[in-house]
Amino acid sequence: MNKQTSLAYDNLELLSELPQDKDSIRLVIDKNKISSVQPSFFDSMFDINDLRDPVNFSFMRMLHYIDECDDDEREILLDLLNDALDVLFYLVNHVKEGDKEATLSEVLHDMDYLVAKYQKKYRKIPFCSKVANYFDEKLNHLLDQVTESLSHCQRYLYMTPTGYELSLEEADSEVVDAGSEVEAEAKEDSDASNKND
């Protein structure tokens, strides 16, 4: 790690370890460096949007470094980025932001998107999930092919467009008519079988 990357790592480590109590957080921001100070020195005097530039610097530097590092270190850094994002989202949701052009919450949403993209790229997926996804994709592909084949044969009513609309009364009368036709056919079949005996 070079000096800038270690500064970004220190910033993210500090942010990920901040307490979930906004009143006890005391930070000093010096360009891209974030430092924590004891509460007895002074009250909280920083604006939440002052974190925008060091947070942007730290996340971008770490994301670039993740491309170069080995797998074990990459897992640790992705977890660190997630923890820092959680704390920062907590701060944004519980502290009022000033009216500036690009607020910290906008930067955090961008960083959240990038971290999710890197996690998808680098996280190891268990073998069972890979197999399940393969069979799921294969089954969906086969079902699509069967559905398309059946629609070309025009075998199923739900795939065939209707040329008219039935009212409820017409539909009920057709059901009653169909029921009486089935009964009549059944009676004729039974009469025919009785004559053959």
C-alpha cells in the first residue's frame, strides 16, 4: 500500500468503528484525512457535508486498490467498505445536512452502487448457488422454448386471441347449454349401449 492508499484505509477504518451515537462523534477533517478527537477538547463543529471529499477520496482509492490486491485482502476490504457505508448512512439519516450542491448522501449513494458492483465482481459464490442458478436458467430457457412451440401449434386457448367478448349472461347460458348437450350425449351413448346388449 502506498501513502495515499494507507490514508484511505485509515479513514475507512475510523469511519467503520464510529459509534452509533451521533452526539459522541467528534471528527476533525483536514483535506483528505479524517481524525477522531476526544469529546473534552471541543464540541462537534464540523458539518456533515465536510465528510464528502474525504469519503469520496477514501472509497475511490480503496476501490482502485481492490483491483490490485489478493483475494483474502479483497474480502477484508469489501467488508470494511460495507461497514463504513453503514455508519455513514446512519450519520446522514440522523444529522441534518446543509444545502450544498453535492451532498454527502448523493456521494454515498454513488459509492454504495460502486461497492455493490465490486462485490458482485469479486465475491466468491458458493458452488451450490452456481449449480442452482444454472438449473434455474436452463429450466426457464426450456419452458420458454416449450411455450413458444405450443403457441406456434395454436394448442392452448390462453395463447389464441379471441375475436369477441362474452357478457356474463351469455357465458352462463353457454355453460348451461354445454351442460345439457353433454347430458344428452351421455344419454344417447347409454341408450346405444343398452340396444347393443
